[in-house]
Amino acid sequence: MTDEIFGPVLSVYRVNSFDDALQIENGNDYGNAAAIYTSNGAYAEYFQSRFRAGMIGVNIGIPVPREPFSFGGMYGTKSKYGDMDITGDGCVEFFSTRRKITSKWSTTINPGDTANFSGQL
């Protein structure tokens, strides 16, 4: 599949190895979600550490995309939010403007210039 589909679609591919499956999935620009069903924890760890999905289910369908969980891909996968997701930490990044303010003040304090706790001079 090369087009993003948002709906109840299940694509099944037969592969010879985990690495073949990971190559197919990680080669797709849309890395929203994935799931693996296994009784072997080592297989689950291998999959989790190499797959670029924003949501991964192990022995369960895709987790519900609610805060604070991510909803989107990782590592440059395509999303309408760029490289961010819409929930979790990515939401804070997407809807925030970061800025750094560096200032230097004299060591002399004029009591008339100090602000009170309400922020007024």
C-alpha cells in the first residue's frame, strides 16, 4: 500500500522474517500504528525497538489514542501535523511557541521598580 487509508482496513502480507516485515512497514511514509501478537517477549521487544509507529500494541489491538499517548508516526513519517503528533507530548510542541529570553540586569534594585505578585509595577 502506498496511500494512507483511514478506516477499517486490514492488510495482510506474508513475509519470511521479522526483518522483512519491518522493512515493508518502515518503508511506508505513514507510520501511525502497528500491532504484534506473540507469546515470546523477545520477539515483542525486537519489534517494538525497530518499528517506527507512534502507537504499538502487543497482544492487543492498537491502543486508544488518548492523552498522554501519541497519535502519529515517528522519525519523519508523514502526518498532517508534520513531525508531531496531536496528543501527548507532541501536542504541547505543536501548539506551543518556544522562545528563549536572555537578559542582564544591574545588581542595584530600585524598590519602586519591583513587581508585586500580581505582576503589576
